[in-house]
Amino acid sequence: MKNLKRNIIYLILIIILLIVWEYQSKQSNTFRLLLSSPSLIWDYFQNEIDILTKATLITFVEALAGLLIATIFSFLTIILCFFNKRLMDYVLPIMIFSQVIPLITLAPLFIIAFGVGLKSKIMMAALICFFPIFVNFNNGVKLIDKNIHEMMYIYGASTIQKIKHLYFPLALPNIMAGLKIATTLSVIGAIVAEFNGADIGLGKNLFLAAKRLEPELMMTSLILSSILGGLLFISIVLIEKKIGKWYTK
Amino acid sequence: MDIIVEKLYFSYSEESILNNVSFSFSDVSTIAIVGASGSGKSTLLRLLSGNLSPTAGDISIDGVSPKKNTSLGNISFMFQDATLMPNLTVEENVKLPLKLKRNKNFDFALELIEKVGLLPYKDYLPSELSGGMKTRVSLARTFVTKPKLILLDEPFSALDVKWKTALYKELEILRKEFNATLLIVTHDIQEALLLSNNIIALNSKGKLLEHIKINSKLPRVFNDNAIFNHQNDYKKIRNLILEN
């Protein structure tokens, strides 16, 4: 009931926003050139649906593949650190130092290194997602109660058993928090890489829209990239609801 | 079970926690270590479990080191809080030590859950249980590996008198059934008198003050005048701790 009430309020706000937007674009040419109007955007979307869908799918694949690679790579790195605790003393400072570099400035380098195809965008998305997943997982492990570690010692748990029964399950809230941050970052990574050179994608659309002053292309691409980030985020929330019942209940 | 502690010292960096502690027990069933906060009781327990190594001195349990005993599954530990896995149900929590030890005797876990009266709650998560119920799960888990020595770190300190009375009885019944040796650390002299036949007192500097023997039948419960019968022992231990 509470959720329904909230959703109705959101819906009303969106409708008001669309009406004001449409009205304002009819009143001012500058406004229309900058933000277009809901009706023009809808028309544009219907006319260009094939190209827009293709661009969205490409960006989705890049973001998802980057997210998966970052997840696998950060899990493997942290698992290695579980086997050799001292390794973390070396890995963590490198991780933190790597964040000093504004990662999006590496996008041109990735284009040169991996070409204008999917690879450079996937690598960019992966690079940008790695840190939040890794750091959140590590924080989750640090938060595990000291007594639980001691209990694992008493029952002679091996490192593999600790990974299975202790680190992954009890750090799950933090792992999922890291993944939620990473989902939106993955879309940003893919789009920024596309700005620097791509055959197709929402980033390329945004780049062209700014160059050609095409507000409809810009707004449809913006809305589609938001939907993309939202879908990835929701999918993580659904996974969390399924595997993290003990703390989401 | 023979427990020998010889000239035991332990310090964290510069801070001395235990100073020249020596005691030995042979074939005793219940031991309590009492002392004020910061006297090193819990540290002593962790040295006995092998989780910490002494700065100097020796510990031997049935002729072998605590670490060896722990790896053999001879030692079990009950913590101050129940220390349950929040992601596992009551049943899964009790089964966990068996899984870690690759022991498939899961029926025994259910038997223990029934013994502590939690069979109807076996599918509950720890967050759905009261403090006393959590301690009961922890009690069942402590016995599931059939340990020879059970180390207890003030596991009942957060419970009310009603739960304590029930759990003291359950603990003694299980201890007798599995013929285990029980070693509890507590700051509560009354609890020590109710649960053990041998009490050792530590002062605030981690030095052993005295070993007191209690000669009456266990389990002793609040309503059988146990404390009244041991007034002198109570005063003796209290004065030892207060004066040192």
C-alpha cells in the first residue's frame, strides 16, 4: 500500500514534468534545440527504433561484459589474497593508487591499444568497475565478527571452506553494494569509451548529437542509457533478493 | 582429561596479560576460571584452544599441544555471544562443524537440536530467535563434534536468571552424557560455583591466586541452596579478587 502510494506520486510527478517540458519547448526555440520535446523525442524514437535498439544492445553488451570481467577478476584477486594474507598488503595500495588516475582519461589509450571495436569498450568498463567490487568485498570480509573467524579455526576450516562458508556468504551485503555501484559505472565506462571512437553505440550517438546539434538523438540516447543502467541495477537487486534473503528479509 | 599449564606468560606487544600461570588438572570434569575484567581469563581460554600462542611457558592437554587437540577435533568453544552464522538456519548452524570436519553424521545434529528443545525452530534464522534460544543453538553446536574439552567464554553473561538456570542444567546434562571436560571462564563467582568443582582465581595482573575445590554434586541450580551451601567459598573468592 505504502509502495503503491509512492509510485502514484512518482507517476504524477513524471506526468507534470512531461507536460511542463512539452509546453516549454513549444514556447522557446532555444529550449527545444537544447532539450527537444517529449512528443518529438517519441516520434524520433519510433522512426529510428532499429538503429537505437542496435546501439543500446551494443552498449549493453559492452557494459555487461565489462561488469562480468571486473567481477570475475576482482573475485579471483581477493581469493588469491585469502590464500596468501600478505598479498593484500601489496595489492590494496596498488588498487588505491590506481584510483588516483582519472580512469576515463585512459579511454583514448584503450582505443589505440584495442581498436574501435567492442574490446576497448569492454576493457574500459571492466577497469572502471573493478575497484568498487574489490574494495567492497574486502571491507565485507573485514567486518566479519572476530569470533566467527575463531570458530572457523576451532573447527579446522580450510581456506577453501572459509571462502565457501565464511567470506562469500558473510561479505555478501558488501559484495552486492559494490556490484550495484559497478553496474552504473559499467554503463559510464562503455559510453565514455564510445565517445573516443566507435562504430555504433549510445556513446557514439551522444557524441554525434552534440556535434550535429540533434537534441532528439541526444535525449533518446540519454534516456536509453539511463534505462540500461537501471536494468543492470535492478538485475543486481533481484539477484540479491534471491541469494541474500537472510539480510534483505 | 589431563590439563597441564606450566609457567605461562602472555603479552600483547608490551602489555603483559598473563604472568607465570601454572596449574594442572587430572581427570576432573569441571573447571572455572574467575577473575575481574582484564585479568586475562579469555586470553587463557584462547591459549588453551591453540588460537593464541604463549609468549613463554607450556600447555599440554592429554600430553599434546592445544593446536594439535583442536586439529583432532578434541576441543570445542562456546563464545560470549552465541556467534551463530547469520545466513544459516538453526539446523545449518549446528551442522556446520560437521560439514567443516567432513563428518556426515547429520542426524546427530538434529538429535542435539531436539535435546535443547529447538526442533520446531530448526528452519529459523538466528535473527528470528531470542537471546536464550541463540545460546541454546550455540550449546548444541558446541557438542555436535563430541569434543573431549569444552571451553566456555562467559556464554551466559547476557541472559536473565530464568534462561541461565535452564541452560546450566542443559549444559551439565550434555556434559555428563558426552563425558566431556568443561572449562568455563566467568567474572560471575556464583556461576562458577554452580557449574564447576574446581575454581581458579586470577588477579587483575594475570597472576593465579588460588585453586578452590568444591565438593558437592552437579548440576547445582539456583533453587537448591547451592550458593547458600557455598557461602564461605563465595566470600573467599570474592575477597581474593577484591584484595588483589
